[in-house]
Amino acid sequence: MASDIFRAKMNTDIRKLFPITESYAYFDHASMAPMSTKVTGAMNAFLRDVQTSGPLGFYTWMKRIQEIRAAAARLINSSPTQIAFVANTSEGVSAIANGIAWKSGDNVVSCVDEFPANIYPWMNLAKQGVELRLAPSINGKVLTEDILHLINKRTRAVAISSVQYATGQRMDLATIGKYSRKHNVLFFVDAIQGLGALKMDVEAEYIDALTANSHKFLLGPGGCGFLYISEKAMDVVTPSVVGWLSVENPAEAFSPDLKYNLGQPLPLHSGAIRFEAGSQNFAGIFGFGAALDTILEVGTDQVELQVIELTDRLCAGLADRGYDVVSPRNDGEKSAIVCCTHTRHSSAFLREHLIANKVITADRSGRLRIAPHLYNTHDEVDQLLNALPD
């Protein structure tokens, strides 16, 4: 259970960072997180700096960018050199999908419950003769063995979400990753529906590449995310989009002696920065950094304990009220997402009914989706449950 120290800190400090708690019980972090005052403060500070000083703060901004890169690395147990900032999850997925030297007959393994952002980039490879193989979903659950069964000698990548958006199933990344590593298959993870609420460790889970936007469980703004890519993956994934920041020494662009070595390989940056083609979204990254600071200050262990405790309480209360919980809830499968249905009430009706009672959730795939985070409380869970029609 979440510690008494955490509860005290949350009630006195963390909840005050989220003004939305004054108006709503917010349970829709799987769609979009309400930004904290720390996030908007960091973004506004940058905008004021540009407004009053123009580019004079550039080197200060770049120093902060590197601090945030290191914070993102710390969140997933990687190195800052393995982190690149991207505009969104789709850009991160596409960077991997389009960067592999495919051969006709190769295949990618995923599953049918994936969000389109982790399906369409792989589908788009069909014109190169690449097959997308999808493991089935059985009663709202994808079995790990069904994913592994699809891997064969022509599999080049496995692309799986850490948590499935429409069911809340937490995937067994360590087992899938270990099997992929054994068979020399690149293991890619779309982490947007788990990272920030659940612990992730790219080393322990054998993850070769990972991406996530910051606007969901990472509690940051939209239009900003990051891509992790391992040393192994950088050997097989080439940037499909490059720019002046992709090279080892971009400052040469300002030298009057710059000479383009035509016909020679582009001197790409040795780290993940090679995937950053041009100028960054400073305001978004600074907001993301403030959100990371909050999550890391609390600690990923404590955040996960809190969200699992809240979702356990939700599931028990939903069952008592006659709701069918679709989300797998066995050990290792629990996430910060709970999806449920009711025989008499549509998910669209339930969402609107809850909004009228100052509770925000989501309607996804014919299910009511409930997604709490670290600052939610037991009282808010009870508020939601008591507002539901039996």
C-alpha cells in the first residue's frame, strides 16, 4: 500500500499542483493529463524569456534540455546519450519503423489491441513486402505465448504497447523482450499508456527502443515526447529524417570554412541525438521536464503503488455495483487503466453522467475507461463509484 508519508505529502503538496482538483475528480490520464502549475510555470517562464530577451538565453536553455534528457533517462534506467526528443509517439514509432533496412518477406509482430499509432507505421511497410503479424485478443486479453508464437526467422521487430489503451492490460515486457533478444529480434515498446504511472526499466525488460508522448501519464504537455534507442538498435536503425542537428558537430554550420563532403557518409551524431533533425520544442520540453521532476521526486515505486491501490479499489467497487471489469487484473497485468461495461448503460451515457457529477473519465471502444494517477485519492474513487448508476 501507499505509505503514510506519501499520503501526507500528496495532501499537502502534490494535489495543490493540480488546480483541476478544485473542480473535478479527474480520471482520464489515459487521454490527456491536466497540467500542473509547475508544468505551466516552466513553459511560461521560457515564453517570457523569449519575449523579453530573444535568443540571449539560448545556452541556458540548452543546459536545461540536457538536464531533462538525463531525467528521462533516469526514469527508464538508460543513458542520456540514448534519449532523443520527438514531437509525439507516432513520430517515435515511425522513426524506428522507417529506419530499418527491410527486405521483402520480413515481418513485424504486434497484437490486435494496439492503438493505431503503433499499427499504421508498420502497416505502411507492406509496400516493401513486410508482413504485419497480429496476436489475437481473447476476452480482452492478449496472451504472451500468442505473441511469441508469431515470431519466426523472418521477424525483424516486435512492437508492443506497455499497456493496452482499450483494456488496460499490462504486457509482460520482460518475457517478450528476453525472447526477442534470444532470437536477435528488435524489441520496440510504445510506453505512452504506462510510463509515468508504472515502473519501467529498459535493461531489465530487454527493451531495444521505446517512445512516449508526455501528455498522458507523464503529466506533461502535448507535442513533446522522447525516444529511447539502445546501442544495439542504433546499429540497425538509421534516421529516415535528418537535419543540421543530426550530425556530430552541428556548430560547424556557423563556420565560414564549412565544406560539404559530398559523396561521403553523413557524420551522424554518435548518440540518439541523431534522431533530432532540427530545433526543439523548448516550451514543451521544459514543461515535460517539470512533470518529470514531480514524478521522480515522488519516486516511480511510490507512484505505481498509489495507482495500483486506487485501481484495486475501483475494481472492487465496480463489481459491487454490477459492472463488468474488462481489464485483466492478475498480478503483473494490473495498470493505471480500468475499463468496464454495464448491461443497461452505454459507456457514452456513463461518461456524460459522470461529467454531470464532476467526474471525468473516457469512453473507449464501447467501454468506460477510468485512469487515475498519483494525486488522486480514495475519496475521489468513492465519489466516482457513488455517482455511477447501479
